[in-house]
Amino acid sequence: MDTAIKFIAFDQLNSALDRISEQLDVWVPVASKDQKRVIQFAPYRPGMTLVLDHQTTLGPKQVVLPQVEALFRFDYRKSADEPSRQKVQLEDPHPPAPTLIFGARPCDVKGFLVLDQVFSAGPFVDGIYAARREQTLFATMVCGQQDSACFCSSVGSGPTDRTGSDLWITPIAAGYVVEALSDRAHPVMAWLQEAATELHVAAAGKVQEEAARQQVGNLAVDQCQQHFLQRFADTNYWQEVAGQCLSCGICTFVCPTCYCFSITDEMKDKHGERIRSWDSCMFFTYTLEASGHNPRPSRLERYRNRVGHKFSYFPEKYQGLIACCGCGRCIRNCPVSIDIRKAVQNLQGQNHACS
Amino acid sequence: MRIGVFVCQCGTNIASTVETEAVAREALQHPDVVYATSYMYTCSEPGQQQIQRAIQEENLQGVVVAACSPRMHEPTFRRAVEKAGLNRFMFEMANIREHVSWISNDRQANTRKAAELVHMAVAKLRFNHPLSPSRVAINKRVLVIGGGVAGIQAALDCAEGGLEVVLVERQPSIGGKMAKLDKTFPTIDCSSCILGPKMVDVAQKENIRLYACSEVESVAGYIGNFSVQIRRKATCVDWNLCTGCGLCMEKCPAKKVPDHFNEDLGNTRAIGIPFPQAIPKKATIDKEHCRQFTRGKCGVCKKICPVGAIDYEMEDEFISEDFGAIIVATGFDLFDHSSYGEYGGGRFPDVISGLQYERILSASGPFGGHIQRPSDGRQPRNIVFIACVGSRDASVDRPYCSGVCCMYIAKQAILTRDHLPDSNCYVFYMDIRSPGKNYDEFVRRAQEEYGVNYIRGRVGKIYPKNNHLIVQGADTLLGAQVEVEADLVVLATGVEASAGARELAEKLRISYDQYGFYMESHPKLRPVETNTAGVYLAGVCQGPKDIPSSVAQGSAAAAKVQALFSRDTIETSPQVALVNERACVACGKCIQVCPFGAIQWKELRGGIQKAEVLPSVCQGCGLCNATCPPKAVQLQHCTDNQILAEIDVLCA
Amino acid sequence: MTQSHDNPAHKQALTIVGFLCNWCSYGGADTAGVCRFKQPTDLRIIRVPCTGRMDPLFIARSLILGADGVLVSGCHPKDCHYAVGNLYARRRLEVLKRMLPFMGIDGDRFRYTWVSASEGQRWQQVVTEFSEQIRSLGPNPGVTGKSAAAATA
Amino acid sequence: MNSDLRSELHKKAEQAWPDLELLIGWQAGYDDLHTTPVFIRDSAEISKLIWNPWCTQNLAVYVAKHFAASSGKDDKKIGVCVKGCDSRSLIALLQENLVARERFYIIGMPCKGIVDLRKLHALSGAARILSVQVNAEQVALKSAAGVLHFPLDEVLMRKCRRCRYPNPLIHDVLVGDPLTPRTDAHEAYNDVAAIERLSLQERLAFWQGELDRCLRCYACRNACPLCVCQDRCIAETRDPKWLTQYMHLPEKFMFHFIHALHLAGRCTECGECERVCPMEIPVALIKEALNKITLELLDFEAGLDPQRVPPLLTFDAGETGI
């Protein structure tokens, strides 16, 4: 088996993906037509132009945890002689196909490590997520395009964080250098035809080094679990950091680590599906109880919960793992520029300005 | 929910073009439907019993009947399911007769359509909830609008039953068109002899308050609780003082005032009492002709009036009255024959309308009951009557039959022959319509006993020649042209909706047809009700009819009011809007648009404002529901979810 | 609803949703039925108390979900059983009618009209004309194009 | 460019402060390109207020939703900074009696236009923007790739390039001098007209392509100063259930129909719905199209005259042509 380092010249990228996509479902970052800034992962089709020099607007979360998916289909069948009796028939969704996510960033992959804790690490395993996760490979790209909202280094990741990835892509002047990080990557490596030269490898090493030197973000998170609990009841504090929140769902929908979902039965006559769809803790309906009571009635409680969940409750439950990958999408996309770094930083009572 | 579906065959009305069995079979496939069947006449006693039995045996919680229009039998079936223990709102109807079987002969398409309509009804029913009516007190006063014979009859019948009645009449006197008639068919009894006592009765009944010279200005409220503003037009005579002595009329110097009561055939004065038997017998100033108003000085009547009742400064007065029911008896106007150019277009003084001829015949008329020509006062020898002037003629947008002309021509011809035995009467007619009791016999008497010449055919032209009027027409029975040298031509002008009928309908929120006649609730089964509960119809305002029918309708409307008032309270429909306070965002838009003022603010603890519907005021139009952005206001029994369910059957 | 029928007059059944006010147009449709005025069979009538009840969103939703046509009919202006419901409605419905084509939905698929309870003949005419109009437009592709796909399948 | 105006803003805010319990304005955000709303409850914080071509948020969004119901302590008012477009939102709220005029102290900001960050990013390409300088009508954009100069007009938001009301139509005090409007009503609907020129099929394809990206994050709705249903929006409620949780095109179309039709005759074209959309869907165009319709049909523009009633909340028995 060929496990050597491979090289894809820029003009060979599509032909390489054409080959891979014959074997696997491949998702790649592409810009929607005429909208250069909106980049999403989409199923690869021959001829597509990939956008690999920008962080995507939406991460690849939807590949494994789609915004809407059917957990099962159901069908009521009426008995022919006695119409008041009916049988229900269930049908499982189709099993997932092997999938490669090509061109994700370390922050995107870090997001899945958070989701895994909830859905597949046990003790309760979500079969649908786990099956899809099991079938998904990540070809991740070293990151060289941080902006003022990025802070991956602050949450235990970084531009060269290889954790969770199966293949590692480094862009150099002539193309992409591809290394295998896991055994699962070997078949994909085998479909890549051109081996990397020593020059390629050396150039990649330089890019890696340069990227590794970047300290992305200066948020200190070591004590935030406790600090959050101390700040919990400080209404003025939450008014200060999130008074301007509009209660929309952008921050949660673009977040690689947000996983909350809603389950509904959607039915027409006797047929229907039980669907799981993304929910947002920023929405009023998220914690709305059947009685009409809502324990988080205003934006402040909801925003506080978002911070607490990511930086306090989650690490408390999952061995200190912070439920944030530092991708900065929530900051970048917030209509009123709420900065979660500021909300976390100031928990500690420091008057630390975030740039 | 356990739903039963009953598909009616309506004899062959539905079954001939809809596979009712197939519709029932398909209904069984819908969710919650546990019973479905097809039956010959679902509305019949055994049909209703079948529904009731199924409710018991199958434990049904909801019923769908696919049959005729819900406007026809929804109340019937609601009562039926209620008798079997279901709430009457756990019922839906699919209209597979008027909307399906009667409008297409395509059996396959009809069956498909009927099945889908049933599916929609089932889908809606799954969102139905039991609703209970509440009760509001009835104000047992009745308003009668219009003081013609129908209104008089209604007012008297109501008063006879002890109700308080307010009668509003636009003219200075009640009596309407009947007061102008000389005799009535088919008995030739004197019109004012039979109407007069009734008019006097109105004046004398203690529980009838008469507002003459008055009009309805605005109507608010709903059955049991209408609030009506009445405009009392300035008569410039204080009626509390006026004794009806007539001195003012005698002395008034304006002598060339057209006498409207006499259909402008004579003159009257600018102040006066319209006719000797007028009720109320009070004087009124005609501002259009009064010199005090036209020239700014005169004051004769003011000087002469022995009780000082004249008040030139008088202004219209508005009074508000509350009622539990309203009877509309606004009568009719006559078709204006000037649109018939071939009959002279109103240019020949001796071509007159039927009502003008009534005045000529009348002993109290302009010529004291002597038949003479308006132009020169000469006694006519040849008199031509032309039927259907402004009736049964689509070219003047009057395609309907006025129903009374054939009879009054016969009457007038008989009276003419009576008065002037030497005269010749000719009647040009299209068909003779004489379906009443003793009516056809009456027409035959005119022809056979009185020798009136009936010529079947239209008149093509009338033109003057040598002090005569030449009437050219066709006799279609002989197939020949006919020419009559007439001295007087009487046009049997048809009936049309009275001026202002549409405006009044809009105030009352009742419907009218394209000619302005008011719509009854059902053409056969609810002839005096309107679609606005508590508003009833009597007389020609509903459609052309003769005196007996008008009187019968007046009595019928009164009976309806009596029945309504026999209870102290009335059920209000629970199909009203309801606010979900949790969802209400207090934007106030529902309050802004409600046509009835049925929504108001309500303050909850902590000063939180929410909208609140007053169920007894709400009429259930659903405008608030359509306007409410978060859909916190839902019209019960026609909620968003119910409409969406019906849409989804068709589209989703 | 794109079943095909053998009857040549119904090569393809259309889905036309009608929203009729209870007092005037529903009665007008009843009158047309009582008079046996023959009409195309594609219309499915939903009874509402008043056109004022019509949130334009009901119409939008029907067309988005693929209804081939939507017909709203109420009392003539000034003759509303509820006095003014149809006066509000005509503004709202006209705004919707003009907005639909901007979103790529044919405004000709939606019509609103006024028919009184006595106008059975007019109702026959309205239904016939509108059904013909929708027939000439063909099935509504909807916003997903599903009907068009189903038609070719 | 704005240091003078900024100090004028501070001065006028200080002067007004004795009558205020709260002042809503803009402050610096997490970098030079971003501002964030600030709620000032202490006069010491007035210095946080800024005013520059990045002050993009329409602060009227907070007015009805958060403060309309609360009555002030000691008759103190809520101060709010508004641009010309934002002021129309306030007027629209007044038209619907959703706020009381006397509750607010309105600081008007005549506005030359707000920078569209998407246009800046498009100009800088992949290179990270390091800083941006605005001098009068010129912009200097410094990125990793070097410095670029271009006219300010080129990077203004779409709504600003068609702005007819740069000066607040309602205010208690004005910061800076009134400006001259740039276009007339005729040109204002050019973008709508461009869509209208497409064939029906092209228009449908256009919206299918655009709306397909919708995430139903409801940012467009929540950023709208006139979407007062908020948490009770029928896009989310189960009773009545207008929408499913599916993310098919009909649901997305339906949501945007709900949003737009609820704004028919009410939208003041502040453009916030479009700005906040993370998927860059031109949703404001739908409302502009409706505004064009209500202008042509009913001669109404929202947010101009506080006394006028929005046209779909009233009727005219005598009107013809509809």
C-alpha cells in the first residue's frame, strides 16, 4: 500500500477529486453563485471550483449532523375490514455512504470532537450520528488565514492542529501536499497519483512552521468554569456583554460545536417522518415549556446559557473539554458584533480589552 | 378523534353524477375516519337517525355529511348530531350537490371532486373543538323602516303583540304607494277605505312611535341589541304644536308647487299636508319652493299660524334608539318611462304613468275623479294601456316581471269603462300574468264583461297628430300592424328598487341583488329573513309583489320578531374570535381594524396589555385573525389550522 | 394533484383552490348550482366567513405548495356582510397579486373577484374563465418544480 | 473624518443626559470595521459613543421590542441615536402606536452612508484587512496585499446608494449639518426594476437559488425594527402551524413571504434584514418590491408621516383601480 506523501498540483485538483468521488461521497467548500463570501460545503460534482483560501461561512457540521434529517419514516395502515384499527409501519433511513470532507480547517474538525462526546462517546450512542461519523474521513488543511475574530489557539487548538483529521493538506506555491494521518486515509492516498517530491515536502514544512508560530487569540480559559458560576447571577454583567443581542440563531447555526436539536413528527394524512432539526438556544421556543412557562425568557438568560454551556457546563461534564473551537464564526457573523471572547474574558473580572 | 362520514345521494340529485359509494369508500382511508356510508336522503328522518345510531354504536366524536350546501342543511345536521350527544360544532359538511353534482355531468371528475371535498372536511374536522354559545339579553323593541302598507302591517302586528315599535317614514306621511291608489284589484274596493283605518291605528297605538319625515342615519350592534341613529329632517314646523288645521296651506302665496302626492299632475303650496288622510296630519315646508327660503322673505305662514308652530331655523335632529330587531319595508319606486323614446320619452303630456292614472281616477285626485287629459282637460275617448314599460325588458336592464301591472291595467280599464261607458280601452300586452286568487277571472271580466280590447303585441311608436296620439303597434296574434288614434296613453310602468335602497342596505349590512332588491336568506324557506340576524324584510323592497303579498310579508316579519322576542335572551354564535393571551404581542392592530369595536385592551397583572374580544359584540368576520401578525387572535371554527388543513389536502 | 383522466375534457385535473365568503360568493356558487349552470370541475371551495378573513399568506402558501390556481371571491365592495371586510381584503389581495410575479410566481394564477349570492350566472362565468386561464397556464411548477417533474415522470 | 462630529455627539449627549435614564448609541466593536450597540446608563460612559461610516446597526430595533412598555422613572426618557433611515423606523413605530413619542429623546445623525463590509472584503480578496481609513470621500484599505484607494461611494451599502432620506425625519437634536439627498424616488427602485426585467422563470430561478441558502436563523426577522412579534412569530409556532421544521424550498419561501407580507406597507427600507443575513440573501429586495407596490397602488411610504395609518390597516371605500 502506498502511504508516501502525495502531491496535487493546482490544475490536478479537480481530476483528483473526480477520482475520489467515484469511490466516496466528497464534500468540498464552494462559493454559492455570485456570492463570493458565502462558502459552504457541498457534495462535489466534476468541474466545481473549490474555495480553499477562506474559512467557510458554515462549517462541515451538516455533513454529519444535517440541519434536518429523518430519524425514521412511519406509515399508518388501516385494516380493511375494521377501519378503526390501524397498524403502524416504521422504516429506517438509508445507511450512510462513505464520505470524505475535503478542505476543512482544524477548527472545523475540532468541532466534531465536541459533537462526538455527546453523540458517540457513550454511554448513550446516537446510532445515526455514529454511523455517519464512522463513515466520514477528514482531509484537513493547515490554516493560514486567521482574522480578527479567530481564537483557535486559545481553546486548545491551532492552525496546525491535526487532531481528528485523517489526511493533512498543506498548500504550497505549486499545489497541495497531502499526508495520511490515519489508517483510514490509506485508500484515499492510493487514489492520488502523484507522489510529493522532497522539494514539495520541504516547502510544506515551511508553511507548517510558519502556521505553527501563529498564536491565534489571547483568551485565557483555564479558570472559566468557576468564574462563570460566580458571574451567573450578575445581571449587570450579562446586560453589559449581551444587552444588544437580537436573539437570532446565527451564532448557533454557524457554530461547529453547537449540536442542540429539536424532534418533531411531520405528518400528512397517514404518512410521516420523525425529523431531527437544528435548534438554537438563542430562540425563545428552545426552552419554552408545555405549560407556557419559559425558564429563559429573555436574551440575557439565553446568551448566558450559551457562554455557560460552552465554557462551564460542557467542560465540567466532559473532562475539561471546552465546547468551542475558536473559529470565530459567531463573532464574525453576529449582526450586532457580540464578542464571546469578551464575555468569557471578563468573567474573570479582568479588564482585558479584546482586539 | 373517531369520525363518521355520511355521503348523501339526494335521491338522484347527487347520485346520478357522483359515485357516492366510491366517495364513502375513499373516505374510510382518511385518518380518524372509522365509519363511512352512503344513503339515499341523509336529511330525512331515517337519514338523521342513521347518523345518530352511528354516533352511538361507533362512538363517533365527529361527523362529516357530504350532501347539499351547508347554507341549506347545516343547521339540520347540527341539531341531529347534538341530539345524539355530540357538540354541534363537531360537524362538517361537504357541498357535493350545488358545487359538484349540479354543475357538471362528468361522473369521474365529479366523484374525484366529491372525494376531495370530503377529505377537506375530514381534515378540517380533525381541528374542530366543541364550542358553546353564550346568551345575551334581547331589547324587545322593534324598528320598522318604511310606512307603506307592509310596514304598517308589520308595525300593527308587533304592537298588537305588546311590543314597543318605532316606525320611521321618509315622507311626511305614512301610507306609501297604496295611499295613492284609487281602487285595488281584484275586488275594486277603495284603497284609502281599507288603508286609512290602519294608518289611523298606527297613530293611535300607544306603543307605536312614529317618526315621519325621518331616515335611518346609521345602524350599529347586532341581533337583540341594535343601536340606530335616526335623522329627523327639518320640517320647519314644530309638530308638537301643529294641529293640522291647514290654515298655512290656504294662505301660502307659493301656488305653483308641483304636487308630488298627485304625481305632479296638479299644484300644491310650499307648506302643507300632503293629502287629507295623512298620518301624521302635520304641515311641512317644502324648502325648495318656499319663498322664505327661495327669496329670503315671506313669513306668511309664520304670521298666520295660530299656534306659532312655524320655525324657519329648524335643523335636522338626530336621535338614538335601541332595538332588538329591525323590519325593513322600504317599498319601491316606479320605473322612469322617459327612457322609452318611442313612447315619447316623457315629452307628451297625455302619455302618463299608471300611478298618474290612479291619481286621475281618484276622487281625491287632481281632477276630482273625473277622467280628463292632463294636456287640455278634455275627456278622452280612446285610451291605450301599454304593459311592461320597464318590466321584462333587458334593454333597459329590467328583465324581471313587476308582477302587478297586468292586474292594475285590467283594473284601470274596468274603472275607465265604468266612468266613461262610451270610451274605448285598448291594452297592448306581452303575456297576461294573473296567478292570484280571482285574478284571472278579473282579467277575463275586463275583456268579456267590460269589452276592453286586448292586443297581444308591443307598441313600436307613439306620435302626436291632430290633438291625438297615434299608437302604432303589432298584433302578433293576427300578425298585423295596428294603429290606434288615442286620446290618452297609460304606460304600465314597472316597479324598481326605491332610491337609496342600496345605501340603507349597506347601513344594515344586508345584501341586495343587482336591481337593488334586498336579498332574503333563502328564496323559499326563509323569505322574510336576511343574512343579518335580526333584520327582516317585508313588501316590495324584497322584490315586486302586490298588496296581499306585501301585507302577508308584513305579518310574517312581525311573527318572526314576535318569535324572537318570546325569549328573554338570545344565543350568540360561538364562532367568534378568541385571543391567545400568551401569543398576543399587544400591537393593537386587531383593535384598529375590527369593524364592530368588538376588541378592546385588557390589562393583566403588572400592567401588561393584551387584546380581548367581546364575544357578544364579535360578529365572526375574522378580519382580526387575518390582520394579527402572530395569529394570536383565532376565529373559532375557522382557525388558521383549519384552513391550512383544507389547503394541505389539496396542495401539500 | 396531477392525475390524468381518460375523459378528453380533463386531460389533466388542475388544483384550483377557492376561498369564498359565506354570505355572497358561496351563496352565488350555490345559486349557480341550483340553476344547473355547468362549470369546470377543477375548483375546490373553502368556505370562509368573509374575504376579510383572507390572510394573503393562505394564498401564498397554496401557490408555493403547488396549487395551480387560487380564486378568492367575496361580496361586492360596500356590500360586505361585515360592512368593510372586503375593503380591507381588496388592498391586501391586490398587493399580493402584484408581489407574486416578483417572486417568480405567476400572478395570473391568482384572481380575486366579487360575486353576490344572486349572481349565479356571473359565478359560472368567473369559474369558467378562471379555469380556462389556469388550464392555459398549465400545472404550477411550484417553487420546487416538483409538479413539473411529476408531469414528465 | 468624524472626530468633530463625535465630540459634538458627546457634547449633545451630555447636555441631554439630565433628562435621560438610558442612551442607546454605537460603540467600537471587536475591530475597526465593527461597531456594536451600547446601552449607556451612566454619564461617565458617554465617551464610549462613536459616530462613523461603520455605525451600521439600526438602533430603532431596540425601541419597541425592549422599552416600549416600560414607563420611565421620574419621567426620564430613553435616548436613541438614529440615522436618516433609522428615523423612518421610529416613525413607522409611531404610526402604529407601538411607541410613545414622548418616551424618547431622539439624537439625529445626518448620514453620508454606511460602509458595506462585504464590498470591502470583495475588494481585498483573500488578503486579510489590516486597517481602513476614510478621508472625506476616499477610502484607503490596507491589507496584507498592500494599500488600495477607492471612492467611498463604491463601498457603501446598497441602501445608502439609493438613500433619499440621509437626514433624520424626526429628532430632538441633530449632530452635524443636514445633507443633500442623493436620488429621487424614481431611481430608488432600480434594483427591484432589474429583477422585474427578468422573465418569470428567471425570477423564480433567482429566488430559488437565493432562498435555498436560508438557514431560518431568523436574523433578518430579529434585526427588523418592525417585526414586533419576535418570539411569537408564526414561522416558529406550532399552533397555528404555518411551517414545518423541514428545510425544503417551500418552507423557506413561505418564511420569507410571512416576513415580507407582514411588512407590506410598513417596511422603512433600513436594510438590516439583508445586512445581517449570514448567507447574503438579498431579502430586502422583496420588501422593496412590496414598497414599490404600495407606493404605486396606495400612494404610501412607511415611516414618513407619523400621523398616517399604514395602508393595509385601513381602507378607502371609494378607491378604484383595485
